[in-house]
Amino acid sequence: MQNTHIVLRMPNPADEEFPGVGSFGVTRHFSSETEAEATIEFETLDANGRQEIARDPTVRAIAPDMPTRLIAPLADMGLADATTAWGIDAVGASNSALTGAGTRVAVLDTGVDAGHKAFAGVTFTQRDFSGDGDGDLNGHGTHCAGTIFGRDVEGTRIGVAPGVTDVLIGKVLGNDGGGSSKMIFDAIEWAAREEADVISMSLGFDFPGFVAWLVNNGWPLDVATSAALVGYRENLRMFDALMEVVQARAMLGNSSVVVAAAGNESRRNDNPNFEVSASLPAAAEDVISVAAAGQGRDGYRIAYFSNTDATITGPGVNILSAASGGGLKTLNGTSMACPHVAGVAALLWQEVRDDAAVPSDAETVRARLRVRARVDGFAPDTDLADRGAGMAFVGGSPGPAVADAETDAFEGQPV
């Protein structure tokens, strides 16, 4: 894997300037749809090959292919399973006239159970980047999709934006929850080209897995760790370069709000200082990174596992949504918080399109996500770096921030 690289190419290099900005000091100027297209290639390169290809003016970024994984949800936190989707109230969706109608959403995950009752009336365009085929034997993608745009299931509302009918499903993680960075880059480029308004990703880079792979192939641990750090850094630069391509499409009349889970690697339940910063892809430029919160006795509390330095917070503890194969199930994680924010973004896209006084673009939606976020419902000792701008909120009357009888088990827990 150390010789397998991802290469991002951009056409028409004659229009580039070199002011020392970006992965290779390149700032692009896009004047046509052709120029806003990226080509992502797979190449086997040694050190000399990397140096040679880096001199090619069409090359925007180079990074080793790294393993990725779903941000595994915590199925059991000692809580009774939820019987209602409390997050719908928390983000204000239940009191909003907005439904997300007319918004195209892309979910890059483990696929989807397209036949689930929660997705009646949804038109799916599916593309498998994993090699495991369409569908969702894992269940993670189905749960996330249900939270974004799921219809009511047996009288229970689970979806933030149930008016969404046009959905792109990029299967970037196999049935075992694993994938690679190239799968994600390919899928982001595909979703942007297909004019997704919102791109939701509840996944992360498997840094420990990359180190272990190198060690198992004979690398000393310290050398393997160093090589993995370089790979992680270069993949971050690749993400930043690709996000420039995504945002540049705004000049062509379409742009995407990209939302990603911050990650579940923090361990505040062991020690309050055991916090991990948001990981890739949430850490990339212009990506809305999402922390997870639950209802506590004194207001919203950041989950002990939720990574810090997030952009915004979403409901991520005791979240009820669609289960692959039918029915509903409860999960916990920033994976569950991310689709709440993606759903709010879908609602805000509908709102800005109906508002002639503001630009109908991703930047306007991102700005409204930050401005509308609630800070008043959090527990008094909440760290600003943990919650970011606050709880994602579409507007109107807020739902309860404190636990009710159903969530009494939070008392005394390091939520």
C-alpha cells in the first residue's frame, strides 16, 4: 500500500497562478465546467516517481491510499433504547414548515436498504465504490440516511428532512465497514459532479490500521508510525485540494455543503483530558465537522466519546432511526450526529432557495448553520471547543435540552 498513490489532476494548467497557496502552491481560476472537473487516478509510485509526477503542472495533489472505516457507533451505553427520535425536536425540525423539498442529498457510507419503509417515495441513484455491490448489509448507512430524510415508520418520525426525494448513495465502505481514501475521493467528486446540495459522511481514516498494516509487512513500529503520519498529512492536503474543486463549482451554479462526523476516539469517561481532535475527513478545509451530544439533567452534554474542535453539534446519543432489513434501532455516536446536521442543511437549502434576498449557494447555507446554532441549551460546564457553534438548529421553537423520564439513565453518566 505504501507505493499505491492517489493523484488529483486538473485540466488546463495554462490558467494557473503560483502564489504559494494550496498543496503544490497552486490556486486555480475556473472559467468553465471543464476546468472545474477533477480527475482522480490510482498510480504505483516509488520516491523517484513521486518527485517526477509532482512536477507535472496538471497534478494538484498526491497522497498514499489509506484505509478508512465507518465511525463505529456505540450500540450500548447503558441506556434504555429510545422510543422517540428526540433529535428531531432538538434541531427544530418538528416545528418547522421546511421539509427539504427540492434538495439533493448524497450519503457516502455503507450503502442503503432502499426497500425500507422509511424511504418510500425516495428516488435513489446508487454507485458502489467498495466492490461489495449496492445495498447495506452493515446497517450503518441505512441508519444515517433515515435520520437525514427518513419518512415516519409506524407513526414515529425519524427524519429531519422527510421532504427530500432525490438521493445519491455512494457506497464507500464495504459490508465490513472498511474502505480506502480513494473510494472517498472518487465518491466526493462524483457527488459534486452530480450536483449534490449536501454530502454527508459518517466515516474516518483508520490511522491505527495503517500503522498495523505497515508493521505486519515488516516495518519497524517507529518508522511505520512516521510513514502513517506523512500519509495522513498528505491525505489531508488531498481533501483540501478536492474541497477547493467542490467549492469552485459554485461559480457554475452548483455547490455542496459537506458534513462529516468528528469521530468517536475521545475517552472523557476515563479522564476529562483524554480528548482527540476531529479526524479526517471532518478536519479538512470547508467541511462541517459534527460533535455528538445527549440530553442530560442540566441540558445538552457532549458525549464522552465525541472528538473535540468540531464546527457544530448534533444529537448523537440514544438516536432512533432505520435498521437495515426493516424496523428501527437505537445507536450512539458522532455518526448519528452528522446526519442530523446534514438534515438541517437540507432544510436550509430549501429556505435559501425560497429567499430571493440571499445567494442560493453552499456558503449561505453554511453561514446559516453557524448563525442558527443554539448555545443556550447546553450544560453550564460545556467546553466551547467541544460543542463548536452550538446545537444545529433550523429555527422556530426548540425542543427540550434536558432529559425526561425516558433518559433518566443519563444521571451520573459521563455523557
